[in-house]
Amino acid sequence: MRSESARARWAFLLIISLGLFIVAADNSILYVALPTLRAELHTSHQQGLWIINAYPLVLAGLLLGTGTLGDKIGHRRMFEIGLTIFGIASAVAAFAPNVGVLIGARAFLGAGAAVLMPSTLALIRQTFFEPRERNTAIGIWGSVATVGSAVGPLLGGFLLTHTWWGAVFLINIPIVIIALVGTYLIAPDNFPNPKRNWDFMSSLYATVTMVGLVLTIENLAHTPIDTTLVTTGIVLFAIGLALFVHRQHFLDTPLLTLDVFKSRLFTAGFLGAFLGMFVVSGIEILTTQRFQLSAGFTPLQAGLVTGAVAIAAFPGAIFGGRYVDRIGFRTVISGGYVIATIAGILAVFAIREGFFPLFMIALVLVGTGTGLAMSVTSTAIIGSAPARRTGMASAIESVSYEFGTMLSVAILGSLMSLFYTINAAPEVAHSMDASAHNPALAPMAASAIDTAYTWTLCIAIAVSFTAAVVTAALLTDNPKETKYAHE
């Protein structure tokens, strides 16, 4: 780094965090916008899910490969390229004239995020060498990702209330410019390694696999089931997965090998991050939809409700990152998911009884628990990987978050629609916002939405409980096992 001072290191962490924040926020910023998009772009429920999921789908599919590409051309250069792509894609999305262009722009945003995201962790490793400092920096990194995802609905709600829907994308552009200028001024020098191989085809196969998986899930939960789309999804998933696995056997430097999962700490970190994002993303998208469609909240009001998760996640994340060396990974990660599970049960009770203050308390506890747990899952993944697999570990860590988000939107978003259809009266069963065209139908629609919401929320609670049990079984509180495997 041009200045080796502590001030320069932490200032650069702020720049990295800005890039990471917009990547995380764009995962969830559209959650509150679905009713608006349905009204202004005339999207169907499934099109709305694809607008949201095109971003994490492309991001997760490309992440394994872009981590290796960063090793080849240098992670500072990757950071700058990713920011540039992200800015351009944001401008295209903001002025998209129709659903197709918006979905394409969201996919382009995902590509920019895939270039940007792995470089953030790699740059932290190039900047912070002292283990305790690095643990703290990674903890902050994890908290920024968590808070960015949680703040997305709040930010989206504010922008939708005061301007038009395209502003949720334009907000990225000034942040991109600030991060690019900051990188130019204080980032470490670029360190390329031209001898490293980058395999684009593996990333392509991974993306095809995920497209097939999402296509299958969303159509299985849609009534009536479109057997053609389900079959297409299964075929894409099977072919993509087979080609990806086959290709890894013939690469000198494969993008993914299963030996990293031999470490119980690594596996627990991966599952903790994946299941944590599944829970957080699911609760956010379900809650913003429920309060807008059933309770008549504005996008800003719905964003403020889920903002409780963000407010509580940050102190929980800071605490977990700071004290994991003292109390151990099991206490922090599993304990966090126990808190989130109890909070989810309280949330269901509060909705059923119509007790809004208790519901808000439950969301605060969800944020505290997930923030606590997810603050150190990144540390567990990166810290337990051998030095020669650091790039792979960084990519897997990032994929775990995006894969959790993607599956949560696909599964829980589709199930909420399915449960609504099952429980709704025939007059309103065709659409969750059908009552907007006939206010007399609002009570029937609201009742069906609330039932669908609580049923789907119960699934998110079960996932949180599963995360607590599985990570508790894999982890130990032995302080010696919190050290970096390659130090």
C-alpha cells in the first residue's frame, strides 16, 4: 500500500466496504419494489422473481471463476473493473423500458458483482497481515455484507417513496465513483500472476446449472405446473452440473475441489453463511410483501419494518467478530441461529395475534442472531482453508451467500405464492395484489396473504433451527481450532 500506516489500511477497508455494500444491497433493494414493478411494468409474479433472481444467479454462477481470474490479472484491477461494470449496468437498469431489458440489466449487474466481490476479501488479505487485525477486518467485511442486504429494502422503500423505481439503481453510481477514486488514491499496488489459469467454461457451466435449478424450483411451486419449463430446468441443471464436474477433473487448477470440505470448520462456515442468507433474505422478501399487500404499508414503511433487522445485525456482527477468539465459533454461530429461531417463532405468534410491537421485537432479535452468526462464517471459511486454496475459499465463501439468497427467493418466494393460491378465495386467487383493482376484495386477499406469510415464515424458522443444529454438531469451542490453518 502506498502508505503502510494503520490509518491507510482502515481507510482502504472503508473503500472496499463501499463496493461490498452496493453488491449486498442490490440483492435485496428490489424486495419492496415488486408491487410497484407489477403496476408500472406490468410484470407477473414469476417475472418479478426473475428480476430479483437474475442478479444473484449470475453472480453465484460466475464467482468461482472470477476469484481465479483475480489471481491472474490482480485483485486491485478486478476491483476496478467490477466497479465499472456495476456502474454501467446500474444506469441501464435505471432506464429499462420493459421487463426483458430490466432482467438483462440485472444479470449484467450480477456479472459486475461477480468480478468485484471476490477481490474485496483478497484485498483484505493483501492489506492486513497481523492475525487479530485481519480477523477484525474480515468481521467488519461480513457485517457490511449482512447490513447491506438488510438495509436494501429500507433504502429501496425510501427511494420509491420520493422518486421513481429507477432510482434504486441510480444510487449505485455515485458510490461507484467514490470507490474508484478512493482505490486510485490509497489501494495497494496491483499484483497479477499471469501464470494462473482462468477457465471461463467452468463458470458458464456453473451458471447453466443454477439457471436450471431456479427454473425448476419456481415452476414446481407455480400453479398450474408448466411441465415443459420444469423439464427444461431439470435438463439444464443435469447437463450443466455434469459438464462442470467433468471439466474439473481435467483442469490443472480446478475451480472447486471437495477436499476443502474435509475441514469441519470450513464446512460449518459454508453452511452457516448459506443457511443464514436463506433465512435473512427470505424473511425480508416475505415481510416486505406481506406488509405492502396485506397491511397497506407504503414501500418506505415496509422497508422501515425490515430495517429493524439491519439495525440489530450490525452490533451483533461486530460483537461476534471481536470475541470469537474468546468464546469460540460454536457459541457465536450456533448461538446466533438459536436466537434467530426463537425470534422467528415470536414473529409468527405476533402476526397471528396482530401484535405489531412484538413482531418488531422479533425482527430485532432475528437481526441480532443472524448478524452474530454470519459475522464469523467468513472467518471460518477463509481461516480454515490451506494457503494454496485461498482464492478458491474466497470464491466459495462468496458463493455461499449468493446461493443462499438465490434459493431463498426462488423457494420461499414461490411457496408464498403457492400457499396464497391454496388458501385464497376464488375471487382473489389469481394474484396476491388482485384486491388493488377491487377494494371490496381486500379483506379476503389480506387473510390469504397472512396465512401464506405465516406458513412460509415457518419454513424459514425451520431452516434457522437446522443451521443451529448442524453448525453445533460440526463446531467446537476449543480456542486452538479458531486459528488459521495455514499460519
